[in-house]
Amino acid sequence: VAAVVSLGIAHVPGDLNQTVGKYLDRHMMLPLLDFLAAKKAYPESELDAARLQILSRTNMVDFAMDIYKKVNPGKPVPAEMS
């Protein structure tokens, strides 16, 4: 998971997402992060931060705003996200 690696999240033994993620499209990383969340391989807050980092480089604005609100409750969504 390229986004996970750049955020400094510790590697979980047996997790090949960090290796495979370098070769996948950003949009394909989101289901992998969902899988890691379901398996509770990493803390949810770190996976949400990775999702937000991935989404910031896509046109998936609505989803990015939803994740931003989840990561930063009570803060308004930045204008550059809308």
C-alpha cells in the first residue's frame, strides 16, 4: 500500500498490500484498504488517513469529503476539496 508506506504505518507480517500497491491504480487501492479495515490489520484512523491521501489525487470528491469529515469531526471541509 503505497499510501500506507508513505504514512509510516508499521508493516503487518504477511501483508503484501505494500508490495502490490505500488503497481495498482489509486482507485484499486481503496478496496484493499477496506479489506485491511475488515481484517483489523491496521488502526481504522490510519487507514482513513491513507484513504484520504489516495482520494486527494482523484476526482472522487464526495467520497474524499466523507472521509475528511470522519477523520476531522467538527471541522469544515476545506474549499479545495469541493
